[in-house]
Amino acid sequence: MASPVAHFVVSLGINGQVLSQGSVSDPLVQSQLLAAKVENVMKKAVDEINFTEPKNPTAKGDGKLTVTEEIQEGRLSAQALSLFFASLGGSHPVLFWIAFLALLLCKFLIYTFETWWLGFWASQYDHASEVAVP
């Protein structure tokens, strides 16, 4: 299906590794599973193209142009989460997490200092009469 427009195809595995790359026919030659999937998709596409609408439709729409959104719930596996958190730091995940936690602590310290400084600054107006003005 993509051969008229695709000049270079990359086939990825479940974990994101490159399984094959090259022209459209190269991955199909290298992977029998991929070739079987392409054949199934092509059969379904031909079936959809050859499908003809019945002349007397029995059910008519209710006139609504929108439908309700389908909501799907899923779960993340521990393996997927560990891969996500490990990839955050690149080749130095421990250094990344140490720096992240240190900067998070600095943020909270700065917010605390900011509150203290505003209180200290405001308390200076209590002693404004003691300041000698030339």
C-alpha cells in the first residue's frame, strides 16, 4: 500500500528497536510475520473496497451528527514505568534523579525564604519612626 509513496521503510519492534530497514520489499523479505500481516491487511482492504451498500437500508440514523466519546481504561505495567523513569536521565539516570531532587528541595527552600523575607521587610515599617531622616 505504501510502495508508491515510500522510498525508505523502518520496521520497529515492540520495545522500539529497529527490526529492519530499507525499501518497501526489504522488510517483507526479512520478516515472515510482517509479510503475513501485510497480506491480511491487503485482504481486508480489498474486502472493504468490494463491499456494496444495500439498496434498501433498513435502519436510518437518528439525525445526530455527533456521537458520544468512547472511554477506555487501561493499566501501565511496571516494566513500562521502569523504562520511562530510567530513560529520563539518559545514560546517567542516578545523576538526573539526584539533581532533580536537589533542585526540588532548593525550590521549597526559596519559597520558605521568600515568605520570611516579606515578613521581615514588612516588620521594618513598625520601626519607621526610629529612622533618622535628614
